[in-house]
Amino acid sequence: MLITLLKAQRAYSISRMAAMSIALLFLAGCSAMGNANNPPAEPEPDLSELVHAAAEQMIASNPDLTRYSPMIAATFVSIDNLSQSSTLGRISSEIMASALSRQGMQVREVKMRDSMFIEESVGELILSRQVQRLSAQHNARSILMGTYAQGQDYIYVSARVVRAGDAMVLGSADFRLPLNNNTRSLLEGQGGW
């Protein structure tokens, strides 16, 4: 009788484990079906994609912008210290100049000339008192300028093309970039993050 009772208890335990296994498989199947309706999130756009979209937006908002060619590009600077930049500021300016060039803007490369002040770790910084002199030296009708600010989760970038003669803003675009390991490394040179 004890053997029969042990066999019955064992059979009950096995059937209970089988029922639990079937239930878990059913739940896993339902979970998988639920995920089929929710595709994985798309990766966030990178700096280059955001800058190219901003350049397109800038030209779309002012199709006559290309009339103010040639343009020179200044390094984008930290909004907290306009005499400070970083790798982020330098590459943002380079990519934006390239993107505007693709949109039909003539861009004059100033790194090939000795007349523009270039500091190794800062890049080409244009302060308001220098705009007239630099635009005349480079025969530029417009100047690309920009600033960036670091927040907790994003870096906010503002870019503008200004008329060299009177600093009137001809076109502008803003975007935000996720603050991740990649963007943090681009900011390291400025002592932030």
C-alpha cells in the first residue's frame, strides 16, 4: 500500500510539472506573439544624420540662402563659454559645412589660408568683432556659426548662417543629440561631461 501511495504521489508530481511546463510554454508563446506587434525600436540617428537633416531644413526654410555664397564655417562653440569648443564643436561645423555644400552652398575652406586664427585645441572661432575682418579676408558673403549645450540626457545644437555684412541670420536649425558614450568622448576636450 505504501508503494502504491508513493507511485500515486510521484505520478501526481510528474503531471503537475508537465502542466506547469505547458503553462510556461503557453505564456512564452503569448509573449512572443505580443512582441510581433511591437517591432524593435529604431536606433537614434547619429550626429551626421542630424546635421544633414538640419542643413536640409535650413535651405528649405530659406531657398535663397545659397545666394549668400561663398560661406566660411566657424567652429561651433560651447554656449557656456563662447571661447571654448571641443571635438564635437569642430566636427559639427565640418559636417554642417559639408551638408550645406551638398545643398548648393559654396563653402570656402579657410584652413588652407594663414589669415584665420586657428588654435590647435579650439578650432576656428569667430567672435563678433572679427566677423567683418574675416569675411573680407575670405571674400565671404556669409558665415556658418553654431553653439551647443550639454544637458543631462542630450546635447542641444543650434546652427545659423549669418550674412557677413550685418550679421543678420539668414537661416537656422536646431537639433538634439543623445548624450551617450560616443558624444561624451566628443566633449572630453572641453573639460565637461
